[in-house]
Amino acid sequence: MRNTMLRRLPVEQATGQLYGGRHRLRVVYRTRDLIVLGLGVMIGAGVFKVAGQQAASNAGPAVIVSLLVAGAVCLLAALAYAEMSSIVPVAGSAYSFSYVAFGEVWAWVVGWALILELLLAASVVARAWSLYAAQVLADFSVPVPDWLAGIIGQPKGFDLFALGILVLLIVMLATGGRMSLRTLWFMVLAKLIVVGLAVATGLKFFNADNLTPFVPPSRPAGTDDPTMLDALFGFLGDGSPQAFGIWGVFAATPAIVFAYIGFDLISTASEETDDAPRKVPRGMLLSMLVSIVLYVAVAVALVGMVRYDQLDPAKPPLTAAFDVVGAQSMNKVVDVGIVIALTTVILVVLISLTRVVFSMARDGLLPRGVAGMSRYRVPSRATLVAGGAAVVMSQTVDVLTLEQLVVIGTLFAFGFVSAAMIAMRRSRPDLHRPFRVPAATLTGTLAIVATVWLMLNLKVETWVYFLVWMAIGLALYFAYGHRRSHLRMLLDQPPGAPLPYEAPPPGSGAYEQAVRSSGGRRRAGNPFAEPYADPHLSPGPYGSPQPYGAPVEPAPRQVTGGYRLDPEPPVPREPGPSPGGPYSSGVRSAPESPYPHDPYRVLPPRDPFQPREPHQERDPYQEQRPYRQQGPYQGQDPYRGQGPHARPDPYREQGRRHPDEARWNDEPPHPEGRHRR
């Protein structure tokens, strides 16, 4: 492998002996938790407003088609994410997939786009949360002091609510994952109840006449911001932006994709998921399908309740529709639901942002100190760094005008992951894929084409900002990441040379115990252990077998660094007095002890099927122990009828037997040696 900026990270190195084994994060997620994680970020304020806004400004009742088109594009990309997550189940998501498939510089480009997407999304949603929180206070007539009214619910500048919600969630994430997961469960259930109430109320006022015409006739969009598609293909018409009609249906889809963003964030939780290669694809696809159904249900209820030309895009569409039909009581419910929904969106976006930053720092493309683990077994430093950047951006930048930058960063990652799936099918067909996309080449090609189409429907201004951001990222890569890359250091080291630093060892937990109990080999019921590498394959630069190498004779393994792919054979040590510990041979070889209860005494093997006989030897300290003659009873058992403290034993005085005494005395010895009472 040439040590250039196109160097690729081997899959075996990306996952390690245990997937995500280079830094082990705490395993907290199951399949249902991943579904909640996806719904937490995809079912946000967009479910209440995106359908109405796009129906009023771009698509009319055909916004239902726009939702389905955007959902189909995201589903194609979700299939690619699902297969790649089953191969490379690590925290980096699209960044790690690109590192394995295309090389380091492309991985940096995708990771930098992900940072833009997630950092800006956290800031945008925090600002929106502040606006809706102020609206909830007004709905319930909560008095707000004048000094506070000027610093809450502000679209730009300093905002106390936006600052407070970000700081609260950052502290929650930095101190562990269990509390944030429980909080997420309760909030997702609450907002699903609100969505159900909104759909049920809207269907009560459903009028089919409001759906005609389903695709309104095309007309100028009334905006001076052309899309990239208008700039490239303006010669087909007059070059001005169009609203409604067929073009309007497709013009609405990029904004809807912003609402669907979230299924890709599930892949960032792979290192924290038990049996991630199977559960992450399952949770990703199920949450995506549930979100599409909920968005379409809200859109049908909204456009069937009120005609599209009666909706004001500048106002919350669902609350305006309830005002028109006389269901004003639902407005408060919707506002509360939006605040809860936005809280879960910020929480999941911050989780994903910290995992991407953590992965890039772990690989050396960002300062490695950011990848440090806290005593809570979470990347607290990455959480504080990424969260601090989100706080600064939310308070200093007019982020509400940059919403489309989140969309273009997401679509950029979608295209790369779809291409990575095709590339890995061709370059590594030997890899085990717990989830396989049917017709992978066709599916990936369709996803790439649809993604590029959606990107071309974004504004030219958005493209300019995105290119500037990527140029800044490339400058940072060549200034720091290219020289400090951990992969470059590995390739520069001669065979057998130690690394200049060691990777932090995995924390103690169930997976280490499983590996120790299995000796490092795969065994039934141990999903964590990996088999020994095949010694008949030629060794690669990391000491791992090269999948394409010609068969060679078995050779002694060369350990080149802290990322070990399989356990080394134990080194014989001199017998010591301790039967365990890291420096012991594991053999109880202490000299014979005169005391029968000495734990280090060598005992002969005993037939487990023979009854245990009482030991004939006596402990010299059994009868005379100084501490037994002290205390309130002075070494006398009060229930034996001895001494001044004697008490009557109800079972012995009346000739009865304790109910458990027979079971204790008659129970046969446990196969492992001691009675289990």
C-alpha cells in the first residue's frame, strides 16, 4: 500500500478484533433503542410544518408525492448505509465507510461535510427550539419579564433559551449514555402521541375537494434565488425559478430531505450497539419506514383539511389550519409537541456529531487528545469540543438562513456511501455481509443519481457556501491531518517496530470477559470473540492477513502496534505464589500448607460424582481465636443454652425442625464444588 493521501484503511484495521475495538464505547443500544434514536431525530418540527410550507409555496396537494419521492431517495441511501454498517460497524458512519472504500483524503472530505451538517443542524434546531419555547409560554399566558423577553425567542444574536438547551444536553451526554437514552424514550413516546392526535383531528375535517387540482399549474416562484438546476438548464425555459407543476414537486423534495435526515445518524451508534452488524441495519430501515408513514399521514390530514392556497408559508401551517377549521385547542398541543420533538432532534444530532469527531480524532486527522475516553466510557472530550462549537455557532451566526447547508452536506454523504457500497462489492467480495442489498449496483447507481438531482435543486448560494467550507477543510487536512494521520504512521514504521504511541486499551466489561473465557477464539454464545487469523495468507502492513495475498508458509506473527487483530499466545512465566493476575503462570504451585483451608494449597482432583467427605484435618485456629472471646456474648452462642445470654430456640425446644434444615442437609453437592443456598 502506497503511503499517500489516497491510502485506504483496511476493514480489519477499522473494526479491530472486536468491532470498534480500538476504543471500546459502552454498549447501550438495542434494536428498539435504535428505532427510537432514528425517530427522535427524523420526527422533529418538520413533521408539523414542512408539508404545509412546501404545499403553500412549491407543490400544492402534490406535496404528498414530494414526500414519497424524498422518502424513496432516502430509502435507497438507507439501504447503502445498512450494508456498509454491517461491514464496518464503527462510530464514524460515512466517514469510516469512505476511509475503507476510497482513501484518506476522501474520508476527510466526507467527514468534514458531516461536521458541517451536524454542527449546523444542532445550531439551527436550537434556535428553532427557542422560538417555539417562547411561543409555548405565550400560549399558556406565562408572564415573562421585560429583561428576559429580549433574550429569548430571538432569530439571531444572543439567545438564552438556545444556549440553555445546548448546554443542558451537552452535560447530559458528557456524563453517560443511559440517562440520555431513557430521556429520549420518554420524549419520543410523547411526541408520537401528539402526532397521532394531530392526524386524528385533521382527518375529522378532511374534505376531498381540497385536493383538487392535485398538481397546480406552474408559475414563477416569486423569488430571486435560482437553484443550481435553473442555472445549468435555464436554456430549456426562460431561466427563472418555477413553483408548482412538475418542477415544483421536485423542488420541494430537498427541503423534505432535511426533515428525513436522521436514519444515517443511527450508524454512528454502531460501536455502542450489541450485535451491531445485524441490529443497526434493522433499526435504520424500520425507523425510516415509520417516519415516511407519519410524514405522509400528517400531509394528507393537512392538505385535506385546508386548501393549499389558504396556507401562509410564513406561519406554522398546522396551527393555521386548525384555526381555519375551528380547532384552536389543538394549537397548544402542537406547540408543546414541537418543543419536545426539537429537544430529541438536538439530542440525537449532538450524539452523532460527537461520534464523528471522536472517530476522526482517533484516526489522527484531528488532534488525538479529543478522542480521550472518560470514566463514564463515553467520548466526553469530543462531546465538549463539538458541543462548544455548536454553542458558539448558534450564538454568533444567523444559522436560520443556512438551513440548506445541512441538506447539501447530508446529500453529499449519501452519494459517497452509495458509491462506497458499489466499490466494496467489487474490491472486497470476500467480506461477510450480514445485510446485503439486492441488486447492489443498480440500487447504488439510482441512489447516486437521485442524490445528485436533489443537490442540483438547491440554491446557487448554498453551493457557494458549501464549496468554501470544503476548501477550508482541505486546507486543514494538508496542514495537520495528512502529517498526523495514524494510518500514515503505521505505514511508515518498519516491520516489527513499535508505534510512537499505543492506542488506549478497551475498558473492562462483558466483552473482555467473553474474550478471556473463550481464549480469543469464537465460541457459541460469544458474539464478541473473533477467530484467529488464517496463517496461510500473506501478512499485510498491520500484521493482519492480506485477503488478496498468495498463500505462504506460516510465519511468526509480527506485532506492529497497539491495534492487535488476534490474541498472542501466553508467555511462559516462572511459577509464583499467586494463582492469578497478569504476571502469574496460572498454576497453583505454592508449597504444601499445613492449614486445610489455605486457598493456595494444592488439592488432588476429586470425582464430582462421589459424595463429599468431611475433612479430617483441623484448623489450629478453629478452637482458639482471640476475637471469638470478645463481644457482647463473649464467644457463647445464645441459642445453644450456654452462659448468661442463653435464649430459647423455638425449633429446638419444641422438637421441631426448621423447614430449610432438611433441604440444606440433604442437598447433594453442587457440581462446581459449593452448595448454592
